[in-house]
Amino acid sequence: MRKKVLILLPVSLVLTLFTKYSTGFAEFYALNIYPIFAGSISFFTSKVKFSLAEFIIGVLIIGLTAYFFFATIKAVLEKDLNYIKNFVLNIAAAISIMYFLFVLFCGINYHRNEFTYYSGLKIKESSTNELINLCEILIKDANESRALLNTGNEGTAELLDEDYYKTAVRAKDSFDGVAGKYSVLKGSYHAPKPVLFSDIMSYMGITGMFFPYSFEANVNVSVPPYQLPAVMLHELVHLRGFMREDEANFISYLACINSGFDDFYYSGTMLALTYSMNALYGENYEEFARLYATYSEDVKNDLKYSSDYWRMFEGKTAEISNKVNDAYLKANNQKDGVKSYGRMVDLLIAYYD
């Protein structure tokens, strides 16, 4: 039986290669088949308030560790290498099944049409002046939207809800506005879930995670509060079948500014502003400094709060996590790796062009 299951590994590889060179099939799958999986499985997993992804990962780590030591000890005590052989075969079979499901539930979507296909946005080479104009627009929006929010005890912007789950429900509902403009984003999907061990995610430099096996949008709830809405919407974009990181950021921004909520508008604007100003920093530092001086004090304080927060988690763990994420993105049709996050700026310029 195990050897029969192993056939799923080459089948998955062939399916991945086929979809890579057949955008039409990937598009058909993303629009007609993927929503069936996502809708039906998430219907059941949404009945549980806690993150099943976190639970599954924890059980797998503990279970695999225990199984490895059991097989090794038995092999040594009984001088029988069949225990090791069975361990390897079982792990290989499990990996084959998991990779096959990953391709079905997530991998094919990496090869679908890009969001520009649906939105009509035209990506082109842009000038530094266009980047400066974009930053000026976003700074104005950030200053104005921040003025509408309260400042909490820690000196950073507060969300309108004190309860995570209320914010999560608003995040789920926030797609209504942008889906009215881009029908491909329509769909009945469930609210994102908090991760209990969010600090571990912070040490890994991760703000959120879409888990394809349970179709859950998982969120690091320890991040600075004003970043939370944009993170929630980013993961909900993945749940809708758009896997590229640059597109998920951009669509998250669109959903935030069309949500009708001041705190979401600010969160999305700050996401866009951060990427845009980072791009300008590398192009023209003098203009970057000039524009940074136009930030309101509240916006500056929020950025300092964020900087101080993430500085606490810098280290080897974050570096390793970044390298793993980079390899994952490149293996899934994102040739720029983690640099693809920066391509959001091209979409923003196209949007405001």
C-alpha cells in the first residue's frame, strides 16, 4: 500500500509541470474547482475557533520526533534495520500524500493568471517621479486616516475593536467593497484565526500563514495592532486563490481602503506606504528624507513602535525562516523570491496611474 501511495509524488510533479506551461488549465482550476475544495473544507474547519493548522503542525512535530526515536531505539535493541526502513517508507508515503494535496489545494493557483489580468492594470517601467508622487499620495492618506484613530497606552494606533474575533469578522466582510469592483474576489470565506503561539511566528519573521490543508487564514496576533487588518486581509487573499505575495499585499491594500473602516484604511495605507518609501529609499534618499519629514507625529510613532517590536525578534531564527521562505517562493513560480514583496510598488503605481 505504501509503495502505491508513493506514485502520488511523481503524479504531483507532472501535474505541477503541466499547470506551469498550461495557464488555461490553471485558470480553469482556480475559478471552478479550487473554490469547491476551499468552500467545503473551510466550512467544517471554521466551526473550530482555534487554529487547526497550529494544532496539526504541533502534533506532527511531536509525533514525528517520537516515531523517529522509537524506530531508532527498536532498530538498535533488536538489531533489525527494518524499523528504520519502515520509518523511511512511511515518511515518504506521508510526504507524497501531503505534496499531492498541496498541489491540489494551493500549488496549481501559483500558475493562474495574475491579478493584472482581471483588474486591467498595466505594469510598466516607472520613473522616480512617479514613485515620489505615489509616496506623496500615500503619506497624505496615512496622515489623514491616522488622525481619525485613537492612540493606545503603548503610544500606537488602536483598532476599533478590543476583541480579536470582531476584527476578524470585519476583515472577512471587508472584501465586499473590493469584490464589487473585481468580481473574481467574490466568495463566501470564513474569518482568519489567531495563532496561540504568535511570538514564535514573530521570531520567524512571519505575520500570517495560509494553511492549505485546512483552508485557514492564520494570523500572528502579536504584531503591532495597526498592522493586523492588512495581515488578516493578506491571508484571506490567499484563501481566495491568489498565492503571489506581491498580489496578496496589493489586494489586501485595495480591500482595506474599500472596507469602510478607518482602522482598516490606515492599516492598508501603512502597508502600501512602507513598501513605497522603502523603494524610494533605494532610489533617492534625499527625496525619501524630505517626504519622511511630512509624516504626522502619530504616524512616526507608529512606525517607531513597529520597528522596536520587530527588532526584539531579530536573530538566526528569522534569518533561517527568511531563507526557507525565499526557497519556497522560488519553487512556486515566484522567481524573485522574497524580493517579490517589493513588486507591490509596481501595482500601486499602475493603480494610481
